[in-house]
Amino acid sequence: MTSSKKKTADARSGGAGAPVIDPYVPASGNFGYRVSRYELDLEYKVAINRLAGTATIIAVTLAALRTFTLDLTDTLSATKVTVNDARPQRFRSSAGKLHIALRDTLPAGAAMTIVVRYGGVPRPIRSLWGDIGFEELTDGALVAGQPNGAPSWFPCDDHPSAKASFRIQITTESPYRAIANGELMSRRARAGMTTWTYELPEPTSTYLVTVQIGMYERHRMAENGVPIDAVLPDRLRRDFEHDFARQPQMMKLFVKLFGAYPLSEGYTVVVTDDDLEIPLEAQGISIFGANHCDGGRGAERLIAHELAHQWFGNSVTAKRWRHIWLHEGFACYAEWLWSENSGGRSAEDWAHHYHQRLAHSPQDLVLADPGPRDMFDDRVYKRGALTLHVLRRHLGDDNFFALLQDWTARYRHSTVVTDDFTALASHYASESLRPLWDCWLYSTDLPALDPP
């Protein structure tokens, strides 16, 4: 156990001995300051996969600070750094960190404006979970940032507990459309290049920030309630209009069950011209591959899953990755809720189906702390959904959905841990839920779904 005194010293030094914020991603995140806003001014050339940018980072010091670090992949090089308009004593890049040493110590509580000019050939970050972050497409690019891919395209404090607002300005060749999080504030074309500027006011984790670049057209799907836009190649539009047709009904259902949609701007679905192994979520955006849009409506559960993440994961975000069931279990259960409310199998049927499947899987995973290698294991998704279904049985529908709406409202744009959910759930139960949590969240053995 590291003492708080030692933590302060390491935060100031930025040394290799600094304490780890999250053992699931031990190299991610930084100490000594809190970021409130990022302003990114980027230029990306599709033909040569070249990224150049200036990141302005607004932060406040949490301790007396002489040195500090930002997360930035080694494939991107910082060429100029200023802090409060002054050049630092030195800066250097090493092992995915940009180390900055100031000429004078800043006191705790000091405002800090960091400007980093950087560039290079962006590449995804290799990880336990595959390649993550900025990735070239056949004709364009995408960012898939979960869990620690944000440093592949901008310097940041890359941890889900560090939320901030964003302005993203990206310039690319004019035939391409650039999509980023938030509201499109302006679009300016000049000399064969177009600059797109987006504003995202809601506090957002860095892994949920994205850019999507391709030969896309944008179409409005729904006007009533929450606006829903589609961004995709024209060749996929006919199949898209069939496969994704029920998204407005999904949105209406989830607003009813989970509470108000958590973003001021609407919801955008991007379908890339390339196939993607899995869809992925970003703040206000979901990204699917062309293979999810084939006219067969086979991806509808995934469409529901990604939409549900806007509440569970994107707005209400796990403070540490060990609590990822609060994202994936909830989004998986939303698939079952959509099914039972749209003429498909009931959540009860799905619960029995997946309980039987889990019973034939290894019984070595603790849902509330699955370990980094298993954090995206399908057992986390399905056992998390089963846990919620069992809770729903205990509470009854009225209390269960009141709990979900309380959860999304109380922790809107905040970060949470499992104990936050179990504590809140106790207010909706007439008896202790401890036996339920002990067997479903904290034991490896799969409990029986039905009492003997």
C-alpha cells in the first residue's frame, strides 16, 4: 500500500514508480492534475495516413506540480509544448507517455493550459484485446478507443474516470466526410480540404471520443423525440433502411425504460464501407461495419446493444475497468428487453437460454472483477444480463425500472463502481440483496436461475 505522501512525490516527478490508477490498464492515466476540456485541431491526409494536430488541454493541478505526463503513443511525436504560454524546461516521449518538466512549480489548484503540437503516422495500439485506437480503412479511417486507444490520436489523460468536454476540429480532403462527437458547428471548404468542427459539451471519457472519415452521406432517420442520423456509403443505404429501420422504436422504448436520452445532441449511427468484427460505441455515436448491413436484419440485437451504451457506459461510466459489467451486462440486458418488447423472445426465455450456455462454460470468472484478459469475455456480458434479470425478478418490474431510471439520472455523466449500484438497489428492495450479490457478482460458480 503506497502512502499518500509517496503518491504526491511520484505525481510531481512523473517517474516510473508512480502508482497505478487501474491495474487492468496499468500504463494508462496520469496523476497530479484534472482535465476539464480538450480542444483538438487536427489535419488528416487519407492518402498517406498522416495526422498533424494541436491539442489544447485545459486542466487544474491537484497537487504542487513540477513534472507531469500525458498519454501519447510513440508513433506520434510532439514537436512543441507550452504550459500557460511558456515553454517548459524540457519535454520528451517514452513508453507511451509525453513527459513534461516545468521551469517552476505550479501550486495545487493552479489553472494549467497545455498546448501540444504533434504529428506522425497514426497506428492502433497493440493490446491484450487486439489493435485499439486510430485505424486506417480501405478508404478512410476510424477510431475505436475502448479501453485505452485515445493516445493513438491525441495527447490526453486516458482513463474513464477522467471526463472532459471536447471541441474537435478536423480537416481532411474534401471528398471525405469527417464525423466526430457532438454537434457539427461548422463546415468550411478551402483549396480541396474541408474543415469540420464539432462541439461536445457533456463530460466524456477519452476512450469514447472518436473520428470517422469516409466517403459517407448523412441522412436523418427520425425527427420526433431524439434525432437519429445515419452516416454511410450510398451503396449500403437500401439494406440499411431495412436493417436499422426499428432504431426509432428502440430509442422510444429505451427512453421509457431507462430515462431521458443523456445527450443534448442526437444519436448518430455510422456504417463503414469495410467489414468490422464487432460494432463499437462512442459518445452519441455507434459504429458498425458493412457486414452488419446486409438486408437480413441479423444485427438487430447489436443495434439495441450499442444504443443502450449511451446510457450504460457512455453517460454512466465505470470508474475502473473491473466494473465493466456495469456497461456490458446492462447493454446485453437491453437486447433482451428490446426482444420482449418488439415481438421476439421474452427476457425470461433469453435468461434460460444463456444460463444453460453459461452452465457449460468455465466457472472461473468473478463478474465484479473478471481480470483484464477476460473483461470483454462474453461471460461478462451474459452473466451481467442474468444478474439484472434475477434482480428484476426480486424487485418486480415497477421497482426495477424505477431503479434503472434513478441510476441513469443520479450518475448522469459521472463515473461509478459496483458498490454504487448495489447500494442504490437496496433502496428498492424489501429484503437484503446481499445473497443475490454474493452469488452472482462475487462467486465464480454459476448460481441456479430458478430456486430448487
